[in-house]
Amino acid sequence: KVEDRLSAFRITGDDISESVESATRLFGDWEVATKDQTKTLDGLFRLSQQTGASVSDLSRSLVQFGAPLRNLGIDMDFAAAMFANFEKTGVNMTTVLSGLRLGVGNLNAPTDELKKTLGSLDISLKNPQKALQEIFKSIEDLDQKAGTALGIEAFGRRAGPDLVDTIRGGKFELDKLMETFKSGDGTIKQAERSTRDLSEQWTLFKNQ
């Protein structure tokens, strides 16, 4: 609902007109059904509260990188949590995305070296998002040298080292943030009610 969007951006201090526009574009780009739009905004609001990333910045990033992420098989839950965490930790999304794109390509046509690693992982190419997460976990579990070698093999020489640093720094540990986005505590309406000042409450009371 429009009033829910306005409440979210009033609470976070975002520019209302720009932010409503970015949210509207988000709904269209990711084909969010009308019945799910308020729930989606509540999820972005909770991520904003937890990480400090603004709702409007998250919306813009989801629109800007939406198509390539969907082509990689990445869903909105993962993408929203990733952007929120990257905003919090200062990760360069452009570099990461180029590495992820190359990584999915390599999963579909792995080198002999990568095949050895993939053979020991529970990876299904029908689910690229899960496959990438398995590679992330393997890189975390290996020592620095082996983890970097796997990262370069999977994500290329240019983006591989940066992605390895991002992975080993825990910046792809997104399960809790994904849960926060999907079903965490707190909604825009609850926050909007709790932040009304006395004059707003009195005006609302008189109107009712």
C-alpha cells in the first residue's frame, strides 16, 4: 500500500518521492505481486534496521542488479540479504557480480581442476544459488592458499581474490539476514506507530 511505503521512508529519513519511485520499480522489476508488496517492504525495513542500509538504497540495488542476479538463479531473499550485508561491510557489488557471473559459467563448464573440487561437493547445477553457497563454504573451510586457489579457479583471476576475501570475511553468511527479510520481527506499521509524536497521535485521535 502507498501509505505503508510513505511510512517506511518517513521513519528512515529517506527522500519520500525518490524512495517511493525506487520501491515501485522494484516491485515491477522482480514481479512482486500486489498482495506481497507490503511484506516485501517490511522485509527491506527490517534489513535496514539491522544493517543500516537504507530501504531506498536496497531497492535501487535490487533493481540495478536484478536481471543479472536472476539470470544466475539468485532469488530476492538472497539478493536483499546480500545487498544489506554488503552495504554494511563496504563490499564492491560490481566486482562481486562479475565474479559470480563467471562462477556460474564455470559451474556449467568446469575445468579439470574445478571438477575435482566439485566432485567432493553436494552440488546441483539446477540450483546455482545452492551450488555457489557450497563453493563459498568450501573456500571458508580450506586454508588460505587452497581457498584462494579454488576462488581463482571458480571465479577468475580478476574477481577471484576479492571474492575469496569477501567469503572468508563472512560476508556471504546470509542465513540470518535472509530469515530477517522473510519472517523477522517488526513491521513498518509497528515502527510507524511507535515513532509518532504526541501531536501526531492527538491529530489521529481527533480524526478518528
